[in-house]
Amino acid sequence: MVRFKALRDPRDNPLFQEIWNVVAAIPRGQVSTYGSVARAAGLPGRARLVGRALRESPKEMMLPWHRVVGAGGRIVLPPAEPGRREQIRRLRAEKVLVREGRIGRSFMIDLE
DNA sequence: GAACTGACTGTAA
DNA sequence: ATTACAGCCAGTT
């Protein structure tokens, strides 16, 4: 029985699904980190996987991906990525302070 | 299946 | 505060 794997669909990845669940639960106006999301999803040490999961997330899912930043509140998304500006724009739209590629501490939440 | 690639992190200078 | 870099590890080539 040959099994088709169509185009590897990120939605079939259970790890991605866990990550998306966690991200979806971040409240508006608050921000968490890749590492924190990973731990909350039961995937300690896999911060990079979180980044990948967000990149691969279907648009129609409307995940609040912009509420995830690097350790210490730094925006890690490379300048080459058009998404970087978009992230900052969306954060500010939720009244999150973004200055010099950083977000204010008071907006950080701990998911653990 | 080895090599490469990061939307990462912590440490060190 | 900044920069550099090794360690990290699943997904892609």
C-alpha cells in the first residue's frame, strides 16, 4: 500500500500543532518568547522549531505569531524578512511598546 | 543519510 | 550595551 504524502503539509506535523496551540493562547497586547513557547508546548530546548512552526503556519489560521519574540524581548526575525516590519506594526497596533527592535518588559508574559 | 539551514539561546569578551 | 560564537536540533536538500 503506497502512501501519498502530497506536499509535506506542515499541518500534519504534531509538533507544529502543539506549538500553534500555545501561541494561539497568548493574549492580545502581551508577548512571549520562542523558548518559552517551546517549553509550554512540552518541547524544551526547541525554540528554533517554534520559529519554523510560525513561518509555516497557514495564513487562514490567523495565529498571533507577532506576539512571539526572541529571548529578552528582542525581535529576532531577520530584516530580510518582510515579516519583521509587519510584526512591529501589529505589536504597536496592540499598544505594545517597540523600541530599537525590543519590546517593553512589562508586556512579556511567562507561559510556564 | 550526510550536509546544510535557520522567525533561537546563553555565555563571554 | 554590542558583537561573536558555539551549541542546539528538526526540517530540508
